[in-house]
Amino acid sequence: MCFLSSLSIELTQAILSYAGLIIPRAVDIDDIIMNVLGGVFGYIIYSVILSKLNIFNKAAV
């Protein structure tokens, strides 16, 4: 999902810049890579926090 979202934003920027509808912007693969890495790291952090919360909830029961 992160890859497809980032790719669609970059493609939209490229198309709109080429058509002259927005101020020309640089379309860069680095933006896609960094967005995907951020999504992966965010998901890992989310999973770790969620697993810690589930451990605490099971211990309280």
C-alpha cells in the first residue's frame, strides 16, 4: 500500500507538471524508496507496540 500510494502521488505530480497545471516538481525514485521504508518501519513499530499491549492485556485477565 505504501508503494502504490507513493507511486500514484509521484505519477500525479509528473503528469500535472508536464501538463503545466502545477509548478514543475522533480519526480524522484528516492521519494518512493523513503516513503516505502517509512511505511515498513512504521508498521514494525506498530506491530511491536500492539504485541506488547496484547501481552499486558492477557496478563491482567
